[in-house]
Amino acid sequence: MKIFQIHYKEEQKSKLENSFIPYFNSSETGKKWFEYFVFLDEFKNKKNWDEKLVGFFSWKFGLKTGINGDEFMKFIQTNPGNDVYFINPFYIESLMYKSQWEGAMYHHPGIMELTEYIFEKIGYDKKVLHQVQDLDVQLYANYWIGNEKFWNKYINYTKPIYEFIETNQEKWFQDKIMNRADNEIDAPYIPFIMERLFSLILLTDTSIKSTSFRYKEETNKNKYKLVYDFFPILEEIKKSEVNGKLTDEEKKFRTKFRDINESFDKEMKLVFQARDEGKILKAIQLFLKLNSLKEFQNLYLSSQKLQPKLNFIYQKKLGSLNYWRYKLFTKFISLERIYILFKIAIKKLFFSK
């Protein structure tokens, strides 16, 4: 197998995995199409295709997944016989939304309308964008490695979308699709559409043998410390949805969790902004007034109603708001972070104009 790791700046080299092969991409086209430009170029020329399995990951693999390249390659070796292997670094997204496209409407407003328009124009059934996706097909990044069978199917499915975007000269369309689509990443809509097509291929082509990396329970617990106790509930709700047995009560519960999580995300950004500006007292005040913590507590209290139907253990300690504050504090505050906050405060006090 060969996994290449794409980077486009020298300073990104230190983030690359030792078990992956560095792949420098300085192309201007790559800034528009991101990894997909490399996919097309490599598939066309097949310069690096002397192995049965080939993949091209971004330089952020370790940062996003929380594992190293050796772990991922070991996962492949212990699961032989599949056409494609992948790892989804955003497990919570798969639990909160029925599909990547539902989640995309929060992170990249307007993406669904653009993708539906493209699908209509090239003759693809846009209903697939609204289908339920189970945990075994959802992927939110281009972290996959496949054999030639999968690559052929992948390129055949995605290339018409690429060609339509490249050749459609409608001004409104080009203006829209090239607009910044994300608050945190300076990128147009294109890469966020393209990276979601992987799961559609698995969803619509059952001849493909695939397997996804499974995080250890302890890893998920540490990564999602604040909301990990909701996972057993959300996993059972996902099973109900995939089997077509989702109740109104379950749907309402998950929607509420998603809304609170999105609210929490916005509140914490204000806390971090105050912290980074050296406004430590303001950051503490915002932290103590987080409304989403109270909402998480209330939601968990309401989960008792679902307990008879769903396979999870209700924990009484989570009925305490102080416990939620403690969970959040231990997730975001450490001796290292306290030291950083102290340095920011000193710098602000003595060196600000």
C-alpha cells in the first residue's frame, strides 16, 4: 500500500506522518480543488500506482484524527480483502445528523442548494442527498485509501461533477461556488462538496467492500469528554433511524442535542476570543454563564423517558449542573493552559499600548 500526504508549505512538513510519503502540491488549481486535484492528476497519470492500495491524505491527518499513520496502516493490514479503508475524524457529526449533507447546512450554509442544482444538471438523483447514512459510510474528510476497483468507481462518479463546475459559465453559479463557505477555513464550496461524495458512492454501490476505522471507547471519551455520556443514546437513535423505526420522541431528542451543541460551539468561541485577547476576567465570566451547560443538563434529565426503549445506563450524577461545569473545566483547562493564560494576561498588562 502507498499513502501520500499532501502539503503545500514547507512549515507543514513537521506535521507529516513518518509512515506516509510526502507529496508537495504547489499548484494554483490545487487551491481551488484541494485534494481532488491531486486525485484526478494521479489517476490520469498513475505515476504512483505500483501498489494495490493507494491514498492521498492532507497534511492535517494527525491533527484531525488523533492517531498516527502507523495505527491506520495496521488497521488496514488487520482487515484484508476490502476495496477501500477510511477513518472518520468527526464521529459526533455522524451521530448528530442523519447525513453529512444535513450537517453541511449548518457548517456551510447554501451547500445543499448548490449540490442539488449540480445533480439536476448532470442527471444525478438528488434524493440521495437526503438519504439516511449509517455510521459505516459517513466520512467528513478525504482520509481513505482504495484499490483500483474503487478508484475507477470514485472517478467515474465524481468527474462529471468536476467537469460541470469547471465548464458552467453562469455568473451566479461561479460567484456562489467560489464564495468562502466556512467560518474557520478560507475555502470555497468546492472541497466541501467533493469530500462528501465518497459516502454517496458507498451508499449507492453495494458492490464495494469497505471498512472504517473504529476508535477505542477511551479515545472517544477523552475527545468528547463533555458530551460523551450522550453517545449511547445517540447511537441507539441512529440505529432506529437506519432501520426506519425512528420515533418522534427520538428525533426530537437528537434535534435538541444538535441545537444545544451548536449553541455551545458559538458560546465557547466567544470564551476563546476573550481569552486570546487577554481579557481573562471576561473569559471567566462568559465561561461561568454558559447557557448551553444548563441545557445539556436538562436534556440529560429528559433522557430518562427514553431509557426503557434505548440501551443506555442513566447516570444520576449528570443531573447536577456543577458536574457539567466540572466536566467542561477538566476538558478545556489544564496546568499548561493556565500557564498560557497567565502569559497572555502578563503580556496584555505590561506590553499593550
